[in-house]
Amino acid sequence: MPKMLRLNMSTQEAKFEDVPEKYLPLGGRALTSQLLLDEVPPECHPLRQFNKLVIAPGLLTGTNAPSSGRLSFGGKSPLTGGIKEANAGG
């Protein structure tokens, strides 16, 4: 089963977990957005402890598909208060 790494910056704890079944078909922007929707309270302040920075690979990352290595970074935006995402790849 695929794993995810969770880092708690307050306690400096790191742990690996199995990826929940509902997240398996997701990757990149979709995975970033769904994790934030499920785990970040809507009323949390973007610069406080309950916000999360999610780094998620695209679905085709690691395959033989050309130019498919994508990576998404997402979190709650201090500017808008909404979920924002940036994408990198090559």
C-alpha cells in the first residue's frame, strides 16, 4: 500500500501512514485540495498551527510517461483565505 509522510513542525515528529483508500485515485492538485478540505478547519488562520502545507506528486510521476513528473504544493492562502496550489515539474 502507498505511504504518506506526516511532519508535525510543532513537535518535530515524523511518521509514515498508509494512504487512505479514498485518496488512492487522486494525485497532484486533486490530492492537495482534498486533503486540505478534509483536514484543515475552514475557520483556521492561514499562518497558525492548524493550516497544512501539502506536497503531492502527480498521478503519472514515476511512470515512463514523458514529461509527467509533476509536483503540487498547496495550503490555505493568507491573501484570500482559500485553498491555493502551485505546481512544478519537467
